[in-house]
Amino acid sequence: MIEKKLIDVVKNKNINITEIDVLERILDRRRWPKNYLCGQPSIEAILEDGLTTSQDFFDEDGYINSTKCIKVYEEGYTLILSNIGGFVRDTWIIQEYLKNTFNKKCNCNFYFGTGEKTVSYIKHSHKYPVIVKNIYGEAVWVIDGKEKILANQDCTWFNKDVEHQVVDIKSKKLSMTCNIV
């Protein structure tokens, strides 16, 4: 079964990133334009109503205001850092493995949060399968109506059209989603 093999490969590739590592990369403001060429925002915050925003994160030159963005994280909002396949070597290796497996680019994103104000989007689904790797911390997911806890380096897969949501973050967490679009 392809899902089991994919989960095993992604799970067994440790990604050694800390909260400090992510915060330091956010300081590299030229890495974070308001939108990538494809139109996708580089960094967004999930609000209490489940919507996202990035409107106050960017300076007039179109790049992130690192101080404002980090402040939003420190206030307890979950950040979405998009297109992070090249964030560090380990994320690049996973993205390349998925690209070669599916013969197409797979978009990888980080969900970086403390759980103090927001945890995740409201329950939703996608028109494509998703692999989730919890890099550090612990989160409670509801996937297809079943509760599942993902902790350090755990990995899961869900098919397209499967409803899912993170309902609780037990400690500061960083997870990576790999969207097989």
C-alpha cells in the first residue's frame, strides 16, 4: 500500500528544527515575500474565526516585517509558513522524494503555533491527499471523525475529501503538511 510506504519514509526522515530555528528564519525577511509567484501567501496567521490573514505582516517593499510576524506568533496565533520544501535540507529531501514518487511538485507547508489563541482551521477537507508530519510538540487531530494524537516526528496520511481538523495543541508545535496536488 503506497500510503504506508510514504508514511514510513516521511516519518523515518527526522526533521531537526526547533522553535528558535523557525523564528530565526522568519528574520530572513527576503525569504518571505507577500505572495509567491504562484499567488500563494508566504506567511499567514489563523484567526479565531478560522480565517487567515497576513495583511499586517508586510512592509511597503512587499517583504515580511519580521517583528510584527513574530509578535503575532508570540501572542498565540498559529502561523502558516507556505512553500517550505527548501526551508532546511531535511524538508527539501522529503519534498524531492514526494516529487519523484508522484512525478509532480508537492507543496509543503509548516503550521507553527503555541495553541494559546488559535489551533487550526475549522473542520475542512481538500481535493487532494495530504501527509502530515508533526516535527515537535503534540497536537490532537480529528480525522474522518476519529481522534488521533500526533507528537514528535509522528506522521499520518489522509485521502482527498477526508474531513480533518487540529482541535488542540498540547505544547508548542511545528508540523509539516505535504499536499499531493
